[in-house]
Amino acid sequence: MESFFNRYRSITVLLLVILAQLVLVEVQVKNDQDVRLIRVWTVTAVTPVARIVEALRGGGSGFIRNYILLRDAHEENRRLQAELDRLKLDNIYLNNELNMADRAKALAVFQSHTPSRTLAATVIGTGAGTNSKMVLVDRGTVSGVERGMAVVTPDGIVGKVITAYPTASAVLLITDPDFAAGVISQKGQVRGTLKGQGTPICKVDYVPFEEKIEPGEWLYTSGDDRIFPRGFPVGVVKVAHNAQPFQEILVEPSGMARGIEDVLILVEGVHQPIPDTPPASQPVFIGSPPPADTVQPPDNTANTPPGTSAGTEADKLRAQYKDIGAAQGHKFGEGTPGSKPPDFNFKLPGPAGTPAAAPAAGATPQAPAAAPPASKPAVPPGGASQR
Amino acid sequence: MSYSGGHILLSSQRESQVSRFPVWVMLVVPLAAILFQVYVPLFFEFLSFLEMPLLVVVYFALTRRSQVGGLLVGTLVGLAQDSLSKNPLGMLGIVNTLVGYFAASVGLRLDVDHPMIRLLLTFFFFLFHQFFYWLMVRALLGQQLVFETQRTLVLGLLNAVVGISLFHFLDKLRKAS
């Protein structure tokens, strides 16, 4: 070492002297930013070295940490994986909560707009059968749910309550083959019966081939079934084929398009008019009760005895014959073969203002005084005896 | 000490004899050179081209043939010049240090008693001094100093000529070997 300095003594002294004077210069000089050059030089000289040292240190420590000290990596990996799984579940749960909140908000908006009195319910289960299109909701008779009530969403009808338990209810979906509901088309006011097929697509029956209905047309509940109030969206016609005697019409239901997790049970339905535009571009409208022409009592209900509901034509004919038999004192099913049948041409006493036919023996003709006064023509014929 | 008129390179170690000066010479001559550069141009402006301190450094470095001695002389003279100038301390010190070191290094190889060698070396070290000073001013001080090549060459030649005379005068002050 000593010989080294002796050999390079001159150059060493030169460098030291030069370095000392450089330091001396830099101590006195400032750069444009009023920083002494000695500081600038020092930082400039030290920074790369520090960067290299830091890179070496970081690389070395990283190498040691990443490749040598791996004894806890597996356990940490398992722990992180478990935490990741938990966070994924949390994420799914929160997304579901968010979607639920959105659906709840949509239901609340719909509830505030619809004139019908509704009851919000949540689907808590599905039917056990493979082909069963039924769900269970968390509202039952305790909440006022009764069998036969309609179940809807803001997008359309969903089904109807087929069984009401104290704390839950079973809802038959519109896709079930046993489901049926009266529908009416938006444009042509064509009436039909919506039926489920066990598939996501429903069909509409009993639409005569001469009626005009086109794909893309919206269908609404007609209110004829006395379950769904008039004016609720049902779905869009996808296929409409002419056939004899009825058209083949397939409908894509709109009520379950976005799933059914929260529904509304129509505790007290109110009829609404059929909107002019599809429901997607029209807010829920609070309309007046359905027009009178949609609730037309049958003409022959005048002859229907109290408590007898108007049914098919056969039922009406049967009821009429029973009345004729009762008026003539005849009891069906008791006469012996060959006995005289009742006179089926017998004219039953008519409503107010209507002259009764000649009473038969044993018959009790109605007194004219019992007829409603002519000053009340608004009462439908036979209405007094019906109610 | 003898002149080797036939060649300029030192043929043997014996020719490279170290010139010795009295102490007062080593002190007074550099001081006089600095004072000359400071005061003479006040009265004789045309003499401002003379770099007397540089010439003294070159002379002592060449004749003493000691690199350490040469650089120390250059350092002291340069720092003294800096002290009397507006330059930061060390600017001329560094330049003169390098001049002294390299001059001493050359003095170890060449017969620096040869007038032509002295002329050339003085000319060369003047250029080196001017160029390195210009370089340091730009590098360390960030000043845009202009390097006038032709003027520097002329001044270098004039200083070399003056240096020959000065060196001849200073040779009279050397101790007899």
C-alpha cells in the first residue's frame, strides 16, 4: 500500500489538490436556482450511487424475501385465497342487495302510482314439481292475502294466488299450463285467453282467425277473468298464425322478464284503461274504473233465481227449466216414466212492466204491486230479484 | 547543469538535474509576478496580455522537475490570483495546478533548458491555460465566455517570447549546482 502511494504520489497529490479546489469553487458558486454548486454536485454525484445502492439493496432483499424466505408463503396464500373467496361472496351479496334495493324501489314507485291496493311480497321458494310453475311468497292470510288474488310486478302480471297459508302463499305463474287469464290486445282490442304452456312462452287461445293481431303488439289484462284488473301489461305477441277456428298466438310474458324476486299482490284491484303506447314508454297510469261495456250482464239473468250465478248457455237453460218446473209444481227427477212433463213453453212472469203469461195451476203469480215502479227505469230487468 | 545543444530529450538521468532556488526567490518571484499582473496594467494597459504568474509557474515547474512541487506552486499562485480577482477561489488555482503538474511532468522528459523547448512549452501551456480556464468558466460557472482562438494564439506567442526572456533572467537566480 505504501509503495502504491509512493509510486503514484504525484498524481494522488494532484487529484487531492484539484479536488480541494473544486470543492472550494463549488462552495462559493450558486446556480440559477440560488443553490450552491457544491450542493448540486454532491446531490448529482450521490443520487446515482444511492440509486444503485438502493437497487442492489431492494433487489437483494426482494430476492431473499421472494425466493429464500418462502416458508410462510403457502400459508399466506391459503389465507389470502380464503379472504378472496369471502370477499367474492360479500361482493355477490352486496350486488344482490343492490339489485334488491332497485327492485324494491321500482315496486314502491309502482305501488305509489297504481290505483289498486297492493301488498309487496318476496318470493321465498318455488314449487316442488319439475313442471310446476309455482312459487311461494312470504305473505299469507295474516297479511290479508286470499286465494285468487292477482300477483303482478311493475313489468306485468306474474300469476295468481292459488293457496293462501297464514304466513305464506302459493302463486301459480302464468307460464304454468293450468294458468289462464283474459287478455286484450292494445291496438285492435282483440280479446283472448292467455294460457301457460310450461315454457317461458305463453299462448293466447280463442282468438278468431278474422281478428287482426300482429307480432309486436302488446297484450293487457282484459279484466274479464275477475282476477286481474283490466289494463295490466301481459306481454308482447311474438307469433300470430292464422288457423281454424282460432289463431295460434304466442306471447312472451313481460312480468317475469327480469326475474321474480319481489312481487305485488293485488289485494284490491282497480281496472285501468288500456294504454295507447307500450308500457315501456308509458308510465303507470292511474285510470278510472273500466268502462261499462266491459261488464255486460247477460240478458237472461232476469230469469236466474237469486243466488244462481250466470254460467254457460246450458246453465242458463237449466236454470230456466228449473224455474218453469217450479212454477208448475213439477219436481224434476220424481215423475214416473210416462207421466206428464212440465210445459216448457210456459211463460214465466216477466220483470216490471212485462205482462206475465197465463199462470199455470199451482203457480204463484207475482203481484203487479211487487213490480218496481216505472220511475226507476235504471234498474236492470230482474235486477231486484237478483239482489 | 549544461545545455545539450544537439538534442532535446534527456539522454540520461544525470542530465535531469533539479534546479534549486533560494527560498526568497521562491517567494518573491511569484509575488512579484502577481503584483505585476495586478498593478502594471493600471499604468501600462498594453502589458495586460502578459500572464506573468503563469510564466513563473511554468518556469518553476519545468526547472524543478518535481510534479508535486510544480502543482503546489501552481496552486498557490492560482489561489493568489483568484484572491485578487472576481473569480471564485480555485478557478485559476485549478488551472495553474494542472499547468504546474504537466509542466513538471514534461520537464522530467525534455531538456527544458533549450530555448526552443521553452518557447514551445510556454506557448503550449499558455494555450492550455486559456482553454482550460474557458472550459471551467463554462462548466462550473455557467458563463458564456467566448474563446477567441486567433487572439489566444497571438497572445500565446507573445507570452512565449516574453517567457524566454523571463526564464533567462530567472536562470540567473538559480543556485549554483
